[in-house]
Amino acid sequence: MFRCPARHSTPGVRGPGNGDEDEIEGCPDDGPSVPGPSRTIQAVSEQRENPGPDEGEAVPSEEPAWWEAEGMPWKKEPQRADYLCLTWFGVIAVFSLILLPTRAWLLGVAPDWLAMITGGRTAVAASGAIASTGAMPHWPIVLAVASVLSLKFDWVYWWAGRLWGRGMIEIWAGQSKRAARNYERAERWADKLGPIGFFIAYVPMPLPLMQVVFVLAGASGMSLKRFLIYDYIASTIWLVGFFLAGWWLGEGAVEVLDWYAKIAGYVAIGLIVVIVVATVRRSRAKPTAR
């Protein structure tokens, strides 16, 4: 009969013969032995309790960051320059909104001041008509200041093109199908015209050629200095043309301006009412759309 080796334990010493041997099958222990589950069985049971994704099963992807949402001009995480440029577009929108009734009032009351503030062609033409009667001896100053102030926000569009490429054009074109067609047509024109596009951009037309030319100038890598030179030359040529047209119209245009001056205040008030009503209706329509 096979006898189990006796186990002797020496305190403080671990090793063979000191209680660390594996038990031999069939040998009695000091007490009854209860078999426990093996490690393999435990691993299988844990895997069944916490199953992992099956092969081919789609793992839910993380939600895109806020700056990756549609309607954003950038293709990467925005930095300080991106925020500043976008803020300038907000300034342009607010300035245009404030100037809408102000322009209507100043055109009849003080077209020379309107020309120097905005560089607008209508105000410059009105100034030319008044200058032809001798009532505006400071017209050279008006024309010089208007030629500079007409560029006041053009560099923002160049900067947007430098930062985001066609990002702003894509936002404008995404407003409607008609806008998409117009901007696509304007881009084709801008690509064909090159630097001459600066001159054609000031032609009154239903296409948004001016914004597209300015944005693509920045996207193409044109320097700010060259951009401002091209823009200033084109703008000044057109302003001189409008000034001469007003000078040629002379007394007839002045009579129209005198008549308009009588109702300019009412026109301005009417435009303010339209702006307020449109803003209120738009703010009420947003919660409904949500």
C-alpha cells in the first residue's frame, strides 16, 4: 500500500517537506477537502457575465465636438484668431443693421458725411451733384476719405479666406439652393477673372462676386498688402466714376436730394420699425422651430 509522506513543518522555513508540497491524489489531509472551481472555469463564467462586443458588431462612436458641427467655417479646432475673425463678422452685421436707417437719413441731410463714413457709391454720387453747384468746396477731402473708408471691412473677408479657405463661402452657399447656384457661379467668375475680379466686383449685380473675390484672395495665399492695393485701386476708380456721374447730373440730382431730404426722417423711422418687427418675429419663430 502506497503511504503518503509525512509532512513536517519547520517554523520560518518554506520549501519541500515544510508543508508547501502539492497534495498527492488520494492522500488524506488534516481535514476534509472541498474542491473549489478552477481558474479556467472562473474566467469562462466571468466572460459570460460580462460579454464583450461580438466580432463585426458596430461600436458606438464618440459624438463630434461642437466645432465640427455644420455651419462652422473651420475644419480644425478653432484658435484665438478664428474667434477674432468670427467676431468681426458679427461687428459687420451689427454695423450694417445700425447703418440701414442712418444711411436713409444722412443721404438727404448730409451726403458728404455719409460718403466719408461708409464710402458708399450713392453718397459719393450725391456729393458730386452738390459739389457741381459749388455748395461743397471740400469735395476733394470727401472723395479721398471715402476711397479709404470703402475698404473698412474688406480685409475681414480676406482674413476669413486665409484662415478657413472656402469655409465662409460654403456657409453662405448652404443657405438655400438659389444661394448655392449664385455662389457657384460667382466662384467660376472669380477663378477666370483673377486680379481683374477686384474691378468687376464693384459692378452692381445680383451675384455676390465681391465677397467671393475677397475670400478667395485670402484662400489663394495673396498677401494682405497686395490685396489692399488691388482693392483700393478698384474701389477708387469706381468712386471717382460715381462722383463724376453725380457732377454731370448736377442741378437735377440736387433737386431730387432736396425733395428726399424732406422725407428722409420718415424713411429712417420706417426702416427702424421694419427692423424691430422682423427681429421680434424671428425671435418668436425660433422656439417654435425647436
